[in-house]
Amino acid sequence: MPKEMEKLKNQEEFSSYYMGKDSEPNIEQLEEFNLHEKLSIFYIQNIVDPLNTFLANFKNKVNLVELKLTWNTNSDNSQKEREVLEKLQLSKHLKKLSIESCGDTLFPHWFGDNSLSHIVSLKLSNCGNCIWKP
């Protein structure tokens, strides 16, 4: 983890996170943070390995109630976008989920099961390629 990120590790208010291209910062580094309230993650298309989404450990972010994931509208790797969302495991404490500019044609299987039963607000915007939405 870069030194600049290490300094922020214990900070509870951390509302925006910009994914670096091909390296730092990357999503799995968020596993180290005790995130509170809301988090917006930008440039999701820069995730190198979709498994890193799982390693970020969102499932155990019990104080995070709002999550926004934003892709660049020019992203052209729908297979990777699908894998990133498939690996995402949400906390039961999350209440709001927003997905913007995802170019995939299908949302992950967990969109259709009880995994979203705790969500009170689901916002999908600029996801025009999608042929199936919840």
C-alpha cells in the first residue's frame, strides 16, 4: 500500500476512491479501511483482476451503507465488468447501491436472488447495453 494511503487507513470518512490505471491504487486496498457511511468508486474499468473485488472484503464493511460504482463510459470489456460485479459481495448493512456506466449486457446472478433484499435504493444509470435489469 502506498504511504499516502497508509496515512488514511484509520480515517472513517473516506467518500471517494479513484482506481489507478493498471496498478495503484487498486480496489483490494480498501480491505484495510474501516469505511463508514458512503463510498463512491470511480474508474472501475481499471481493476486489473476481478478477483480483487472480492479481496476488498465489502461483505464485512458493516458501517458502509451506500456504495456507488462508476465505470468510464468508454469502457469496452463487458466480460471483465461482469466478472467484477460477480465477485462483489455486499454487506447486509448496505442500504443503497448505485451502478453507473456499466457496459455489460447482463447483471450478475445475485441481482435476481435475495442478495439485494436489504437494499432500499438501487440506482442503475447509463447502463444502456444491459438487456436484463432487476
